[in-house]
Amino acid sequence: MLRSRPLPLIALLAAALLAACGTPSATAPTDAPPTAAPTAAAAAAPTTASAAEEQQVLQLATTTSTADSGLLDDILPDFEQQYNARVEVIAVGTGQALELGKNGDVDVVLVHARARESAFVEEGYGINRRDVMYNDFVIIGPPDDPAAVAGAGSAKEAFTAIASAEAPFASRGDESGTNTKELSIWASAGITPTAELAWYKSLGQGMGETLNTANELGAYTLADRGTWLSQQENLPSLKIVFGGEMIEQNPDKALYNPYGVIPVNPAQHQGINGELAEQFAEWLASPQTAELIRSFGVEEFGQPLFFPCVASS
């Protein structure tokens, strides 16, 4: 599968695939001596090589939350075994993931910004979007909660309190689904955070890096619960200050965070593995995979990190 891949990682992958194909050997001269009959071991070698070549590669662009939380490491082996495939994961913000899809650099995207997902499909870049799972956003901050966020009735009120107190706030600033949600909350509060505001730090980083920065600065931030739960033991200077300890305790249902899977439209670019992308989307949204998603994190954290949108089988 050959297609233009502008990122260094993509270029390396393409080079590796070309190398795996091997270089055709030169045609033997017509007066060459007869070739000895192959041994049994040599005769078996092409079958082994052929089987290896049959393994397909699926390029998946997804958000940092599905990777940082450990979810993909936990569930992808099931797909890879069922379909004799290898999934190459590119974990970036939702905006970057959708751009990779638009450019034809990946086969499928798994993202969490519903309006942008709809636009991606309506513009013809993606097909057959499916709901997969959801979790929720929570506001993380220092344990002493200097802006008194814990007493807010909604995320809008909490952000208003942070701005009024000019308490440090670490923003991902990376056009991710989390960043998109954060900016929508500021907008609902009538606040436009800018670089001129000393208390507002736009980092251009993923969720894990943003949490680490907030921990160092004693700052507030918006995070998805899954990533927070998976990393909280390394963040001693932070806690959930708004959103409750479990999703059922979140007082603001607007903070629910749905994820969708969208195969890239193979009609837009040559080399898209449309058939495998469709199989992946079906597998990810299936009742069987729902059970894997629902059980992930329960043993370690006492609650799921994600909730599937379909019932388990």
C-alpha cells in the first residue's frame, strides 16, 4: 500500500513496507546450468513468506486519550488476531487525526469532537461513522482549590470562578477534542482566554503532558477522566475538583465525552485500505468489543475508563 505520508513516522513505515517486499532477482541467463531441485526446507520457505505478507497493516489516527489511558494496548490484539492484521497507531489530537484522514495518510480515525466528525463525513472525507464509547471530562486542580471550583454547579460556573480568581490554567492548546471542549466552555461563560492573560497557559501538548505541567504549576486543567485515572498516581499535586469521583457523580452532563470511529473514504485517495478499515469499525462498535471496553480499568481503578455505546454480548 503506497501513498503520500508527510510525517516522518509515516515515511519510515512506507520505507519499511517497501523493504519487506524485497528486490526482484535478475532473470537467469538462458545458458545457465540447470538449477538443483529445492530441498524440503527450501520448498517450504515461500509458503512462510507468503503467509507473512498476507498480514495487512491498518493505519489508525486517534486521540492521545485512547493511547495514554492504555485502552488500545488492551483491546487491539483481539482485532489483530481475528483479522491477521497489524494496527499502526498515530496518537495525536482530534484535529490532527482528522487532517491525517483528509490527506489520505491513514485508513481510519477514532476521535471525540462530534461537530468536527460530522463535518469530516459531510465533506466526503469519511464514511459510515459509528458511535463507539464515551467517558466524561473533569476539571483537575490543586487540592486547596484556590478558585473554589468545587462549589460550582456547572463547568461554565467553574471556569468563570477560575478566570475571576486568575488562577493558573493549563490548556492543551492543540485543537484536540479536549481543547475544543475547553474552548466551548470558555465561550459559554463569555470569556476569551488569550496569551496576554498571565494565568492562562496554552501548551500545544497532549493530555499527559498537560497534566504533568498542571501538576508542576499547581494549575487547573480540563481532562478526560480515563487519562486522569490512568495517570493520577504520578500527579500528587492535583485532584478532581469538579466532576465527581465517578461519571455518575458528574453534575454537568454536558461534560460527557463521546467517541466515534470513521473509516476514511477510499474514493478520495489511492491506497486507502477501505475494506480493513470497515472491518475495524464494525469490530470496534460490536457487542464483543463492547465487553472489552467496559471491563478495561475496572480491576485497577474500580471503574471503567470508557463506556461502550452498545450492550455487551
